Amino acid sequence: MSDESGAQGASFAELFEQVYKGSLWKDRVVKGTISALDDNFVTIDVGLKSEGRIPTSEFTFGGRKIELKVGDKIDVYIDRYEDKSGEIVLSREKALREAAWDDFEKAFTAGTGVTGVIYNRVKGGFMVDLNGATAFLPGSQVDVRPVKDITPLMGIEQPFLILKMDKLRENIVVSRRGILEGANAEELAKIVSGLEEGQIIDGVVKNVTNYGAFVDIGGVDGLLHNTDISWKRVNHPSEALTPGQSVRVKIVKFNKETKRISLGIKQLTPDPWGGVDEEFKVGSRVKGKVANITDYGIFVEVKEGVEGLVYVSEVSWKKNISPSKVVTLGEEIEVVILDIDAVKRRMGLGLKQLQMNPWDDIVQNFPVGHVFESTISNVAEFGIFVKINNDIDGMVHLNDVSWEKAKAGDLAKYKKGDSVKIKVLEVDPAKERISLGIKQLTENPYAQIEIAIKTGAVVTCIVSAVKDDGIEVTLANGALGFIKKADLAKDREDRRSDRFAIDEKVDAKIISIDNGSKKINLSIRALEIEEEKQAMAEFGSSDSGASLGDILGFAIGKNEKN
């Protein structure tokens, strides 16, 4: 009986140990004793039925390895009372975080700093050791301005401001920038109070960016924008400024609310555009240096700080020439001033005006109506370009290639380099344009239509094409016409285009002539209606006793005899 009671008592004790005591110890910070050390793990006895092991990596913080020895007592966190191997799962890092969490919460609430060490770079920022607890430092929170090299800031103890903390997720976000801004706030306010727009002050270039430079003007930074460095073109701030350089600047804009300061160097010297319209005259020639070359033109510095633009159309009399093929960067060239707008700081320049105007020769030697033979320089979808001389091309528009209505494929037979005979249609030297024609070398076949064939005339034509929507026909003089499906017959059942054959002769009435498109529209239906009316008028008296069929039969027979 006593043996059974002992066995039952032992079972209950084990059950209590596994269920109650296990849950009681879990998620607690306890004091443990180091019982063994090796390269990978620290074995710790926390007074329970088994020991736990912690990776040695948890005893390295901020790049510093903590010295340990057997017998040392340390705080550890019980993560799980027992894992699959029957060992207690412990954590040194969580123990330190748990111990420090109350201090973190107080610092977070009060907005005071905590001490830590930046020890590792991760995506988006850095890891910080807060006396054993790990926090994240975003890259944007390292300093009040961008820092290229953070190496000098790593491995040293320094204060941080806690921005965000979540104990449940064990997440802490800190800021070094917040500490710096807070420390400098009072000093900054004192410096800023003595600044005002228009003030000239000495400074030191701290950082150069693509858009300008940050200048320290006695404890506060101002932005010297790229466009405010010099009156002359500055492609990149590094061309004029280097970090550490002493500069004299003028406060151009100052926002006391946002503490943003805009600085300028060029404002210390007179605006070179002042009096430009008096110094330079439209039509005069000046020398200047090529400051920049773009697809749309050439920028030329005619005096320090004053640039004019030779627009691409003013570079050469020859069309579509690249400016980079005419001049080189830094080259000194002569230009003609075309226009000046000192208010908008714009000056239009010309290069081609220094050359003989080829349009003078064209006006004299290529008058309207002149016929000549030349070479095709290019074929486009809308027309043919033909060489007039070495610099000028003229164009034969698609509509001037043939008297027939322009359509895709009309230019397929024309090739670059082929010789072609053309006629001058129009010369406009002001717009630098000469229009040419090929079809004008022959008589307009449609001009005869307007004289010999009028709307309402009845003609005999030959079917040249049968289509679903009607038939194409050729008139006696070679002009083309079209009879729509609805005009193929008076009776609806006879309006089938497939009842007509190629080369078949048909009589039809001209119902319209489109001189623009040179299109002639005809109708068999209109002719049949007209013939019926004539027959009724001639033979349709009320007392004749003839039927409509008799009248039409007689009329048709009469027409056949005629």
C-alpha cells in the first residue's frame, strides 16, 4: 500500500514539475551559473532539472566580446522550459533587453537619450547595441546631413534617441540625428536670429551634390544652388567648388519658420545681362566661345556670364545637320546676333548667316515653271526629296507625283540616287522652301473632263474592275470612274456587281466630278430612270392604249436602231 502511495506521489511530483513548474519558469529572467564554455556555446545552470545552452554570439555586442569564465553568475531569459532534446532554451540577449526595457520606456516617454554603439551595417541602416539590447538605426537618422563614410562613428559609445519601440515584437528604432538636432537647437536658434536676407557672410563648403553645395555659415548650413554659383554656365558644382573651400556668399532667401537658407555667390557681382541690349546690336557680328552643344542648338558665350543660342535651324543652310558636326566644345566662333531679349535673358544667334545664302541662287536660277533633272536624295512616306544644290533639297509631295489619287505604294518605284525629271511649282526663300512636281510635266487628263464631259452627260465606258461595293470603269479619254452598288440598276435585284464582267461596255450617266480627288461618279440607275421618263413623255398619252411595257419596248427598240 505504501509502495503504491509512493509511486503515486512520485508521479504527481513529476507531473507538477512538468506542467506547473515548467509554465511558471517560462518567459522569466533568472540568475544562472556558467558551468561550461566552448567555442560555440555557453552552458548555464539555472537550478532546474537540466541545463541550458546559449550561443557565444549572444555575448558579443557592438563588436566587443565579453570575457566569461566558469562559475560566473549572469542573468538569462528562459525562452522555453524544455525543447525536443529535453534542454532548457535560454537567451542572454532577451535577458538584457528585458532588464533594460523599463529604462528604455522611461527614456522614450521623457524624450531623453540612451547610450549605445553602432556595430553593424544592414539593409536600410545600421544595428546598434544598447548595452546588450539590439536596436535599428535608419540611414536617414545617422546625422543631420548625408554622411558618405560612417566608419568613424562605429564602435564608439554615443547617445541615441528612441523613436519607436514595441516590446511585444521586440523592436526598437533609434536616431542619432535627433540627439544632434536637440543639442544644436539652442545654439542654432541663436545663430539664426542674427541672419537676414541680403546679408553677406563668409562660409565653408561642407558637401557638394549634383544640384549644389551645402555651406557652413557659422554653425548653420545653407544651400548654394547650382544656378547661384556663377553667372556663367556651371554644368556641375564640382567645377567651381570643393569641400573645405572658404567662400563668401550672400543670403538670397531665408525662411525663419523652416530655417531653410538659400545662398548665392553670383549675386555678389553685377548681372552681366545688364545693358546687354545696348552693348550688342541685332545684325552685328561677334566672337564667342562654344559653351555647350545640344541636339537643338549651340550655346555660345559672347561675354562672361552671357550666352546666346544658335538654334539648330540657324546652324547651316543645309537641313537636319547635327550641331556637333559643325563646332566643338570650347571652340571660338563668329556668330551673327539675330535677336536680344535682356528681360528674359535670351539672345538668338546665327551661324549660317555668315555664309552665302543659297536661296539667292535658287530664286534666280530655279524660277516657277523651270524644268530640270536631278538626283533623289531621300524617299519618305509623304514625298520625294530631290537635290537642288549641295545645300538645298526640294520636295515632290505625294499628291504631285501623279494625276491619279495618291495612295500607298505610289513611291515604290522611286529610289534614292535615281535621276528624276521635275518641275518647279513654288519658291519661298523666306520659309526656305521649294516645291516640285512630276505630274505637272504632263497634261492634266481631268482638265479635259471639265470641258468635254459635264455632270449629267451620258457616256459609254468599259468595266475595269468588279468590287463588292460597285464597279470601276474607264472612260473613252482614259479617265477613271466608279459606279456604286446602289447605282448599278433601277431594280434592287439587279444591283449585283458580279453580273458585270471585265472589259464589258456599259452606258451610264455622270452624276458628279470631284476635281480635288479627280474622281468621277456615274450611275446606270439614273440613266434608266431618265430613259423611262423620256419614254413616258413621248409615248405615254392617255388615249394611246399602250402599256408601260409597250412604251419601254418601243423606246428601247428605237434607241437600238439609232
